[in-house]
Amino acid sequence: MAEPHVREKLVTAALDLLAHGGPDAVQARKVAAEVGASTMAVYTHFGNMGRLVDAIAAEGFRRLGARLDAVARTDDPMADLTNLGLAYRAHAQDNPDLYRVMFGVTSIGGHRPTPNDPTTAPDDPDDVALGTFGALTDAVEAVIAAGLIRPVAPARMSAQLWSALHGFVLLEIAGFHGTDGVERVLAPMMMNLLAGAGYRAGP
């Protein structure tokens, strides 16, 4: 019978291998060895490597969600939205290989995760990607409630902001945008998107 704590240890071991050795280091034999188990433990708890990769991605989204939840909410919803974007970027910078795996940009042993798409009428309340998208949507709703942008559909606006942010951080962790990318590219890009929804920055 599969024991939950062993499953969690295997996921943690896989994440450590990914962080220190990249995707090629995440192999069933190495993951099992990290927790003092046989290779069969991976298949007992996950069935196959594809499901282990799903679990790795899910934990990546949980960690991203925790990082976004830790961002303080203030009486300045636009600043809060900006800080969420910076926290999202920091997660990608601190965990570049995990970030790529989370979104299927990089495979592990030919396997890519299969998360639900939280931007299209999600119907799975337990999907971890939905939780992170929800934090962004909540922030957009706060900006709308404050009258800072037109009452656009929050989920659509969030999907646009997420797409722009995701593209930026993927390029950044690949070595693009230099050291001033936030000021030169990310901040004005986000402001341009919000301007399209009626936002006007102060003097």
C-alpha cells in the first residue's frame, strides 16, 4: 500500500534533483535513492514517470501560490497587482528549471505535465494552477473595484497580464532583457496593457 509521506518525500527528492541537476537528473532510480527506496517505489506511488512529473508541476504551482499569497494586500490595488507580478517573476528566477517544467517548456524524460487551463472556464476547484491564476484575478478585481480601469472581465484581463508576464520571465530566465528588464520592458508592458483597459498613471 502506498504511504502518503513516502510519496511526498519522492516529490521533494525529485524537486531537489531538478534544482541542482536540471531535468536530466530526475530519473526514477535517482529519485528513489534520495529517499532510501528502490526504483519500484516511484512506480508504486505514481504509476509511471509521467505522473511523477505531474506531481512535480503541481508542487511548483503550490509553491508559486504560496509566494503570491504572501504578498501583502494594501489599500493601493495597483501596487498590489504590481507586487504580485514581481513575486511571480521572483519564483521563476529562483526556480528556473521548475518553472519551465511547470508549463511544459521543458520535459523530464520526455514527459510534460498536463494541468488544467485555468484561463478557460475552469471546472476543477482542486487544480493548483487555478489557485495561482485566482490570485491574479482577485488583484484585477480589486483594481476594477477601485475604479482604476474599466469594468472589463477580470479573468480575461488576468489572462492577458499572465501571458505577458509569462513571456517576459521565460525570456529573462533564458538570459534575455539584461539587468534592467523590469524597468525597461516588464513595467511598461504591463502599464500598456492596463492603459488599454482605461488606466491612466499619475504624473
